[in-house]
Amino acid sequence: MSIAVDTRPGGFAVPGEAVEVRVVKPLQFDDQTPQTSGMRRLAAITHVRVGSEALWAGVMIAEPDTASSVHHHGPLETVVYVLSGKSRVRWGSRLEHVADLEAGDFVFIPPYMPHQEINPSPDQPTQWIVVRSGPEAIVVNLVQAPDGEYVAEAVDEREHSHSNEENYHVQAN
């Protein structure tokens, strides 16, 4: 068995398409991503910012005593690394599962999984490094249905453009 590797001079991964290493400094992070009250999301690696074809990466900072809205990230897989602080994540169609997190923990969130991030600390922020399997951020806000399950809010066709933008965000950074 052999594996062909392109070792031509110039570092081209795809013939005719240049690839370069990109460094993004903290002051270059982009806050123009879907946000939740009390939580600040900052994009570092996106298709628009660095040319990423398959990954989005950034930082999430949660202020003390805050919780995100219930949401999912569409078809994207999400990996979280807890950089600092203590936090909690709830997940499932009724948020029936919960895990407490601390610095050093990794979390995997599958596609379309309803979840909520929580910083239960009364006085300490928490910081996460977040990586998703797509080049741009997707956030689908969910509402609780009468049966207790979290679902995407129904969109009235007459209001499609406005309601859809509020509940399904694809952000080019």
C-alpha cells in the first residue's frame, strides 16, 4: 500500500491553489458572530478570515451567572476545550442531560444536538476554546414545545426572511 503525497516546492496542497499559514492574534478576533446575552463569542478561524475550508474556531467567554439560549449548530460537530473557570452544559431534546465542566475538560457536541451553556459561578467568568466542523458559524435558536422538547421555532412564510434570520444564523466572518 502506498500513499501519494504532493511534495512539490511552494507548498501547494491543490495544484494552482496557494495555501499559507495564518496567525490570528487575540486583538484580531471577530465579535461579529451570533451572540447570546452574557456570553461573548469571538471568531478566530473562519473561511472569510483565513480561508478555512472545513473548520471554524473561536473563543466563548461567559460572564458570571449566565446561561445561553437553547440552540444547536445545524450539521456541524462542535468540540469545546474549557480553558478557564467552571461551567455546565445541558443537552438533549429536553435538556435532560447535564455535565459540570472545569478547566482542562473537552466536550463533544454532535450535529443538531440541542444544548445550553451555563456559567453558574456568581463571580468568575469562564472561557472556552470552540472548534466546529464548518468554515462559518451556524446557530439555530430553539424554543420549548408544549411537550417539553426543544425545537426550531416555526417560521411563518410571510415573515420568512426576518424570522429565519433570527433563528438560523450563518455568519461569514
